[in-house]
Amino acid sequence: MSSMFCFQCQEAAKGTGCTIQGVCGKTSEVANLQDLMIYTLKGISIFARRGRELGITDSVTDKFIIESMFATITNANFVPEAFIDRIRTGLTLRDQWSSRLKEAGAAVPLANHDAALWTADTEEDLLAKSETVGVLSTENEDVRSLRELLTYGLKGMAAYMEHAAVLGFADTGAHAFMEKGLASVLDDSLSADELTALVLECGKFGVDVMALLDQANTTTYGNPEITKVNIGVGQNPGILISGHDLKDMEELLKQTEGTGVDVYTHSEMLPAHYYPAFKKYSHFVGNYGNAWWKQNEEFASFNGPILMTTNCIVPPKDSYIDRLYTTGNTGFPGVQHIPADEHGVKDFSAIIAQAKGCEAPTEIETGEIVGGFAHAAVMNVADQVVEAVQSGAIKQFFVMAGCDGRMKSRNYYTDFAAELPGDTVILTAGCAKYKYNKLALGDIGGIPRVLDAGQCNDSYSLVVIALKLKEVFGLDDINDLPIAYNIAWYEQKAVIVLLALLHLGVKNIHLGPTLPAFLSPNVAKVLVDNFGIGGITTVEEDMERFIAAV
């Protein structure tokens, strides 16, 4: 394979798309196999959707679809063999569905899902097919844009469904829509208006899935509490855990208890410190480092092993590749992978054994950061917040959730936060917070000016808070609140958060540092005209625009 095309993340080369190798580091082979993986899932979804209409469902298929979608998210899995194995499994599921439907007397039209994939029996056949089913196989620019917007929303949905699933929570409606959405992407009969409706429907299920994950996390680990998190280091050797999977966090803490090995969080795992269930572990020391893109330097200085539980892997340096481990849907060539057994249990003994022989982490900063302002915690101090708004102490809230990234243009968000007037409060979730959560922004009557709700999926908490404020102030429209949205995006989980906000009627959201490359001019115009979606300019211009809007 000699070429690829991928524009699913904010760092798409030249703002249009990666064509030789992904900026993320994935090869053209992996990019094309991921396209083929998605294509396979679209075909399976045609079968599964027809089966669901007949009352035939299959939890194995549901699990396979969301796990495989998750594996194609930016910076998740870079291993070609992993996708070849998944595609092979997908073809087996295809055959099983074909038999089921035949037994039920049902004919299944494959629409545009041509026979070439379904008759591919060799690896060479698969690799040849992978070059013909990617993004550019849809010729019409606007149809392509809407199909990809829907697909990326589904990828983000799949990630949150997977996190909920490992804790025993599922949503039948979300699984059904996943199949509907994937199958619809192959349907040439759908108009642009019908595809747009599907994109907005995806936002509805995005809200449902984030609510489901919130329920899963809080039922299992308790409601997040306002917490001061240490950012220094201890004297013991440590294990650094990154990603988003709280189940892996729980298992690692259990297995390291009493071993003399400390556990530290990194990037989006920081919010684990907010959950009551994890506070009982005395060896849960603090957070080390910053957002995902700084891992090359921070993993090297940590000295101990690192466990990547989900996406956000940067191609590792030789200085720590022998200390890096992946699990779940993640993977990187040459990196040790820890699978789950048939009961879903993971054995972290190899990581723990290696950690015992490592030096303690090298200190890179000291102090504390405060977080845990999810909806339950904020509702506990709602009277204080409302009073501050009514008195004029708080004039405006700024939702600055989303993602961080390596582009220098993202320093805009640090500068923007620093320049905000002292009577404003930042509501945040996701790794975007690392651009400003260590700034000395102070508080307003004891309310910190940066309220961190948690991981990217905890953007749901920000919505719950906004809806509660709307109710308290007796407003008819969420857009009448003194809340501005200045959101940084990077990958597909940010896409589903955006679609969820649009479904809830939130307007005038500003996205940066650039608008998605997968939005064609016409599709972008629809979003601008109907929802007020906009980009960012300079800190000075945007500050004036946002403040004037109050």
C-alpha cells in the first residue's frame, strides 16, 4: 500500500488530510486497514440491523462493533495485525449472521457493500480491498462530509459505550443506532437532508451514552468529589496510568496494594482522583505530567512503567518503550500488550514486577491542582454559585472543554484563560484543561475560577449544570444563560460531544484551533447558519466578542 487519506483529527496534514503517513504516526497500511475495518462494520451492521428488525440480537456483535470502532480512533491502535485479526473476526460474524437470517427466511440486500470484501479469503485480498473503501470512495464532497461526520460521531459514541460496558452498563437503543448509522453510510439513496438528520440523531444518542457512562462511573465508584490532587512525587517506585478506563484504574490499584509500588495518573486519568472509591488507596499518590502529547518527555522522566488504557498513544521513544504497556483496544508495534482473560480480568503482575526494579519518578513540578466539579458536586454548592451570579460576582461562564494538542496555535487557550476578567468562571472537562488548570486564576468567593468536571465524557456534567442553572433562573432557552462556548477539539470523542451539544440546542459554539477538515464548505455553512458554529481568531478579538455578547 502506497497511499492513504485520513482527516479525522484536528492535526490533519496541511489542514486537509494525511496522505503519506498520519501526523499521529500511523502508517498508510494501518490507515487503510482501519478504513477496511470500518467498511467491514458497515456490512455487519446491515445484517445485524435486519436481524434486529426480526427480533434477533447478538451481544457478541454489539461488543465487537463498539470495540472495533474504538480501535480506529486517533492514537489508539497502530498494529496492522490487530486490524487484520479483527477483520477476519468480522467476516466470521458475517457468515454467522447470514446463516441466522437464512434460517429466519429473511433476504438481506447488501446495498452498496459489494461482494469483493465478502469473498476475500487471503490477506492479500483484504489489503487490496482496503485501498478502495476509504474516505475518498465517496465522490460527492458534501455527502462524503456528512458521512464522515456521522462516522466520527459514532466512533466517539463507541468509546463511551465501551467504557460503560466494562462496568456492566449498556443501552440497547444506542447499539441499534450504531448499526443504523453505520449501515446508512453505505446508502446512496439518502439525501443530504436525511444524512444531516442522522448526524443530529447521533447527537441525541451521544447524550444518552454520556449519561449512561456517568451512571456507570458514579454507581460503581461514587460521585466525584471536589479534590486537591498532588502533582509532586513520592520516594517509592511508581506505575503511571494514562488513558480513560476507570476499570483498569481500579484493577491496577487493587493489584499494587501492599507491593511498595505507588500509582500515578497521567492526562485524562487525572479525574480518577475525584472518585471516592479510589481515595482509600494510600499508594495512589497523585498526577504526573500534563496532556497526552507531552508523553515523550514525561514518560522518560517518570522512570517506571506506563500503562496505556485507551487512545492517546504517541509513538514511543527508545528511552521508555521497554517500560510501556498497552491494554484493551490500544496497541503499538513492539509494545507489550496485556489482554483480558475470558472473565474480563487483567493480570498486571508483569508491570508491577518491572516497577519494583525502577527508580522513583523524577520530580517535574510540585503543588496541587483542584478538580472534581462534576454535576453532583456543583449541585451541592449550587446556592453559592447562584448567589454569586445574582450578586454580579460571577458575570459569565466559559465552557472550555475538549482536547489539548501539540500545535503551538493551542497556546491561544492558555492566553485566553489568562486574559479572562476576574468575574468569569471556566467550566472544563477533557485534557483541554491542561492549557490553564495550573494557572493562578484564583477564586470568586471561594469558588475556583476553573471548575474541572473530569474526563471528556464528563462534558455531560457541564450540560447538566447548564440545564440546572437554566431551571433556577427560570429561562426558556439554554442559550439565554451567561455561558459562552470556546471549545478545543482534537479527535472523534470531541465530535460526539459537539453533536450532543447541538442536539440539546446549544448555539454559537466556537471550535478551534481550526474547524474540522472533514466539513465541506456547504456542510460547514449549514452548521453556521443553523447553529452559529464558528472558529476562533485572536485572543483580543474573541475576548471582545464573547464579553460583548453578555
